[in-house]
Amino acid sequence: MDEIITKSGFKYSFEPDAMDDLEVFELVRKGNDPDLPQIEKMHAMFEAFKLIIGEEQDNALRAYLKEKHGKVRTSDYKAEAEEIFLGLAKSKKK
């Protein structure tokens, strides 16, 4: 299990092969489909993200953001998810 800390200080752990999952791949592909409305693309990416980090860590992230900002703002959740996706991609290249 590998661990990464985001710029905001959220710590998460993941299996090195977390992104090697067909369901995640299909959701990421849907999230990048230029023909879909932005809200559907964002929903697909959030679902892929939840599959990668798991329900327990997703709940921890939401609690972390709520404690930090008083609520879970979509923009904050999206920023954390993007940073985590980038962290996973970088760790995979190692």
C-alpha cells in the first residue's frame, strides 16, 4: 500500500494497481467524452475516483473538507480528486 499527502494535507493510501480496473477505465473514458454534458462527465470522474480510493477514504476526504471549509464544496472535492489522480499516475510511472 502506497501513501500520498495532497497539498491541502489530506493523506490517503492506495494499492499500486488501483487504476488497473476496467470499471475505472470506462468511467474515466466517459468523464473525457466531449459529447457529454459537463455534469455527466464530472459525475463519471467522481465515481471513478471513489472506486480508486474506496468508500472509507472517500468519506474521510469529505469529512476532512467539511471540517476545513464548513461544507464539502464541489470545487474543493474536484481539486483533491485531480491531485490524487495525478499522484496515482506519477506513482505508476515509477
